[in-house]
Amino acid sequence: MSKYGFADGILGGTINMDEQERIIQENKFRVKKYLSLENVSFLTGAGTSFHLGAPVIRDIPEGLKDLCEEDIKTYFPEKSNPSYEDLFNCLQADRYIKLNKGESTDSINTSIKDMQKWLFDNCNTDKTKLNEYYEKDEKLQKNRYHYHEVFIKKLLQRPNNLKRANLFTTNYDMAFDYALDNMGIHYINGFMGVHNRSFRPEVYDYDLYYPGQSVTGKVHRAEKVIKYFKMHGSLSWLAIEPHFSNTYGIKEIPLNDEFTITDDNELMIYPCVSKKSFTLDLPYSELFRQFSQAINQPQSVLFCIGYSFWLKINKKVEKNIYCQTIYFLR
């Protein structure tokens, strides 16, 4: 296993400018070399949406604490400062227990809806205010997804005879979704359908080709295609009652002002505990399997961007990563 960091030796301020430039050039060469491997994957975290104003939820943000004050007192010791996901875990676990006992879960359902509504309102990067450190960035003022789009363009410059690049993210927000849409990139995200988009993991095995100009039957591989995995769920995923046309009970929706969160319309965000079972089920088990499979192929590399490994729920990700060569960007 090998790790490289762009900032190694630079952040400490112990080297001169010439040495700094040499390290930067060496790392650029490494990136170029690794991008030419057969299997290239990227893992992105909250750091890639920070400049867009998306909240970091290591702690419960101030705007949400007032709504959750009683729940924090119920599940945590005095003066505790739990993360958003710690509290969400407690609420879901308590709901599961109460449902099995036949007790009312009305207050818990209200708290869960309040938390999800806050997340929905504050993580939609189309509506968030740019982070204060980036408010004067002219590129972001013209196009808030400028840096996402530049990154995707670089990623798509790989030779078309190599396997599709894999983009994994633990973010709930839609920054990459919006950037890919803006650029007209076809991204394979595990969903199928037009008006009723449902989760079908076999979609990840598909690819996109188009017929050539001749009548010999030769086909060409589409160039602007990427495989996209949202490992912790998304603001655009809903948990619905499974039925014959949506076996897994997971629906993808467009984000608009008409959407409201109800008892039967819950966001699929990790960890998502259904009302019937307290297990890590689809789509998360499938997405983690895809992640593990992608980085354990021959000729594989994983770039980690804006990802801190801080959250406890990321241990499953970390376990898979440490069995493979990694290249860190910091």
C-alpha cells in the first residue's frame, strides 16, 4: 500500500519555493501516470462541497440545534455535542424498538422529518450561499459548479479504450449531479426509468455505444460517460413502499419546490433504517460492494479528495480502502 499527499512537506513551511515546486511537479507526474491505469476511481467527501456553502455535519449545526434540543437531552449526556448522524442513528434505533413493542412513534417521526427537512433545505447546493471564503471568487460567481466541471473535464480526458472512471461520493448534496447535467455528461448512477426512476443495481454493468456511419454493424463507445455512486444516499432518493415496478422501494426524484417530506416520503440518507428491519440493506450494501470491487481490480488506483475518514460510519469505506494502493489529494 502506498500513499502520496500533494501537501507533504509543504504545509509545515519547512522547505523553500524551489523544493515546493519540485514536489508539485513530481505529484503532477504521478497523477498523470496513475490516470492512465485501467481502473481509476475517485472518492470524494464534504470537502468538495465546502466552498458551495454545504454544511459540515460533524456537529449538529446551530440552525438545527433548537429543533433537536429535547432529542439531544434524551439520547446523550449533558453538554454533549453529537454529530447529525449520531442523533439520526439514535432516533431511528428508538423508532425501531418502539415499533416492535407496538408503541407510538409520532414524536420520533416528527423529529426525523424535521432533521431531514433541514438537511434538504441546507444541502441543496443550487440554493446555498457560497462559503464566506469563496464569496469573491469570480469563477464561482459566474458558475458555482465551475471547479466540479473542470475536474470532470480532466477526468474524461482519459483514453476511451480504458474502463469508465468511477466517481464515489459520501455527500448527500447534488453538486456533482448538477455539474454533470450542466455538461451533458451521461452518468450511470444505478437508477433506471424516465418518469419513474427506480434503483436497479444491474445498471452499473451497462455501458453506452452508438452505431457507426457504415452498414457493417460496427459500433463506437460513447465518450462522455462516467459511473457515479452516492454511497450514503442522496437528497434526491426517496424510500417508498416496494412494489412490482420498484422492487427495492427506492425512487429518484428531481429536486424542486413541490417536494415535501412525509411519513411515507423519507429521504434515503445513510444510515437508512427501514421501518421493518434494522439492517444495512440495499442500496448501501450494493454500493459498498461496487466500491470494494472497483478498487481491488488489477491496475487500480483510488484518488481521495475532500475526504477526512472522520465519521464512524465511514469505517466500512476505510476498511476497503486500506487493502489497495491509494493516492491521496489533500
